Amino acid sequence: MKNILVTGGAGYVGTLLTQTLLEEGHKVTVVDTMWFGNFLEDHKNLTIIQTDILNIDSIPMKDIDTVFHLANIANDPTGDLNSKLTWEVNVLASKLLIEKAIKHNVNQFIYASSGSVYGLKEEDQVTEELDLVPLSDYNKTKMISERVFLSYRDKIRVSIIRPATVCGYSKRMRLDVSVNMLTMQALANKKITVFGGEQTRPNIHIKDMVNVYLHFLKNSELTGIYNAGFENISILDIAKKASKITDAEIIISESNDPRSYRLNSDKLLSTGFTPKYGVETAMDEILEKFNNKVLKDEEIYYNLKVMKKLGLGE
């Protein structure tokens, strides 16, 4: 059993990660603002602290073995909503967090970065060795945070994961990520709106994402930077997959979004990790939850809408 701190532990991935860590017998402390609610169930080994990670004094670090740092202003639209907040949460708070972890002799620090730090790439396979050319505040803050964490690697074991776009069902659901969004459009509206469509995006199922984090928890010698994405699919092909299970109509519109890249995760696969799920698994989960009225197309599942409602814009 380990004592584990999860920032953003009530988030989309964080909720499932926290549940899984508890199932595996660990003690977990979750730090989260709860902007998007709290779907974690009570557990004798779970401590939940509702706070902003900028409030570093409110974050307990004594006797913590591993920190999973997932808390951030997540994705380009929310990052653009309030640039100052994005830089403070994604960079300043990250620096304070790892310094506090080092001060308390934490052994391992695992950071959820983003595959979007690469920016636009002509290469067929985007590997960890390529230069980073981030385009948005969100991408830039992820890149700078990586640099901050790596500067401390002689004092703490640092593992940086660059995930693809995550898909699949979580109790703290997100419908503003491509696979989930297009599937819900197909189910709720019987129409799927695709902007452009030729852009290729890498994807990873949420259960595989959690398993990646567990893989690094169990193999703390795996330090450095690792891509995590296993299905490089065009937006139009994602829409076609969603349409196939719902008979929804696909409407294609022009797009000013040029982002298109293919993540190569051979480095991660070489460590012994094997993905078990995929995009179609995610769609089947969303279909099942929708049909059973567990999941609806609601505002709470869209980060930008919630943050605007909370008055978090500039």
C-alpha cells in the first residue's frame, strides 16, 4: 500500500484513477476545486480536500509516496478563456507543488502533460524526440511545466506522460473531447457536425489512460517523457464510427482548426505496457449509458460552459 496524492482527482480521468487506486489497496488524498462536481464515493482510505492547487499550504504532503498531478485548466478553449488563470494554475502551482513534494521527500512525481505540446507536425509519427511548437496557452503551459519538472529530476523521480485525447465513460464525464462529443451528437441529435474532418487526432481510452498511470506507479524507475496514444484517426473517421452505431447523419463544415498529428507511443510500449481498449469501446460505453439514461447531453459535461457559468473568464 502506498500513500498517494492525486491533484484533479475528481476530474474526468482523476475520478477513475482514484477509484482504481483505492481498489488496489492504496491510501489516496484527492485535491480538487470541484468545479465540475464530485462523483467519488466514500472510502475508508480516501481523503478529499476541496481547494485550489494554488493554495499550496492547504495541500498535505507529509508521508506521501507518489504524486499524480492531473489538476489543470484543461484544453485550448478553457485555456484561452482566462490566460492569467491558465498560467497560474498550470505553471505556477505546478512549480510550488513539486517543490513541496521534494521538501517532504516524496519519492515519485507523475505528471499529466498533453500530446498537444508538439503543435503542428509534418512527420508521419510524432515521437518524444521531436521539437515542441505549442500553439495555445494550454499547450505552452504544459510545455513550460514539463521543463520545470525536469529541472528537479535529480531530486525526485519525475515521469511525464503526454496523453492523446482521452475517450470513454467516467462518472465525471466530459463531452467536449472528440470521440465522446461526436458520439453524443449522434445519440442526442441524430446528426454529427464535423468541422473539416481530415485532421488526424490520436486517441486513448480512459481505462488505458488509468492503466498507464498505474504502470508508472509500479515501475518508478521509468522516468522521463512518454507519449500515450494508440489510435490515430481522422475526425471524419471518428464521426463515421459514431454514425455506424446510431445511423446519424454527418454534416461537414469548413474548419479553421489546422491541428493534425499522429502520436507514436513505441517508447511506452517498449516498457511492457499493452493497451486493452479503444475508440469503439468508448462509443459502446457511451451508447449503453445513454440508452440506460445514466448519461445525458448536459452542460456540466462541458468544461468551457461550466467555467463561464462560474465566472472564471477574464
